Amino acid sequence: MSDLGEFPDRLLLFDGICSLCNASVRFVLRHDPRERIHFAPLQSDLAKDLLTRYEQDHQTLTSLVYLRKGRLFTRSRGALELARDLGFPWALTYLFVVVPGPLRDLVYDLAARNRYRWFGVKDACMLPPAGVADRFHGEVDG
């Protein structure tokens, strides 16, 4: 998939070497029974190309980015949109959208900044679990 028109309606870009991010991907896989959400590591050329097309700096977006029906969401708003797409009961967290974005992002950024120290880091990007490889996109070199 190289053309933006060919991207899935819901694409989660995640830090492939972050233990917390990998756990989040596994969580989404378990709680997305309609299998609508697809994944790509931020380290992939596909993610870099996508972020460039959306005029985002792939150097600064290093945790969660969620592309939903052509709209790009980052930081706490990305997490809320993702939770909303998981359905009940996870969608209830979308109620936090009433909290001002800068305040939500303060909390999000604290976790994002410390995620390697608190949760660990992998030597390489995660491999897709068996049976869901078709929902993972983007090759990572090395």
C-alpha cells in the first residue's frame, strides 16, 4: 500500500521498539473484534511517508499516531479516537475529550517521555502475531 487512497480506514502508527506500545497493539488486537484497526510501526518507510504527506515531522511524532478515515490524530486525541473505535466499554474513555487538550497532552506526554524507562525497550520492532499479519503494514529495514 503506497497510495493514501489505499490505506485502511483505521491505521495505528506505533513505536515498534517500545514495550508499552507493543502491549497496546496486543490490547487493540484483543479488543477489536471487527478487525477494523490496522497497524504500522513508526520506524517503517510507510509511516514516514504518511507523516510527510500529512506535513508532520516523523522525528517528533514518536509514540502514537492514529489515522482514522483520512484524519490524523496524535497524542491524547489519537488515544481517545482509538479507544472510541474499540467500542464499549473502551469507548467510554472518549468522554475525556471534554478535558482541554493541553491538559490531556500533559499527562500523555509524561507517559510518552518515560515509556522506555518505565516499561522497557525492544531490540527490534515487534513481529505481527500469528493470524493477523494482514493487518500489519510497512517494512522496517535492519
